[in-house]
Amino acid sequence: MDIQEVIKQQVTTHPVVVYMKGTPQFPQCGFSGNVIRILNALGVKDIFSVNILQDDEIRKGIIEYANWPTVPQVWINGEFIGGSDITTEMYQSGELQQLLAKISK
């Protein structure tokens, strides 16, 4: 399967997806850790995470797929949300909570 198809399947079949450096249990950069802290603070239990440090093809593919040059990348219900800064801004404004409330259970 083409890497773009793999990524499309990941972001469309999981309600919350984070492409990050490391894992939710052990983030390997401060930005990835920040995104996980925010999602944990909002009670998100089912985070599908992809450690881009373990797969160079995914690392390059997600940057192309999202047309976004950095990670972490947060996807909710198949929609690209953004990185750490945008996730933080959306959390502070309450917009992230509204998006997460719409997750299909």
C-alpha cells in the first residue's frame, strides 16, 4: 500500500491521531509532549499516535500529506488541526473542546 494511502487510512479511521516524535507515554520533543498534555487534560483516552522517529517513510509522507512542514500533527475526525501552537490556541479558546465533543463515539 502506498504511504499516502496508509496515512489516509490512519487519519480517517481513528477519531484522534497524533503524528509525533516519540509516544504519548514518552514524547521525545517538547512540542509533542505539549500536544499530549493538552489531549490528556481534556480526557482524550483513545489517541492513535504514530512515532515518526521509527518510520522515515511516514515522517516524509505525513509532511507531504498534510502540506505542513513540522510535527507534531494533530488530526481530529479526519481533519488536520495543526501543530503544537495551533492546538494550544484552540485549547485556550475552547475550540478544541468543541471539536472533541463531536467525535463519533
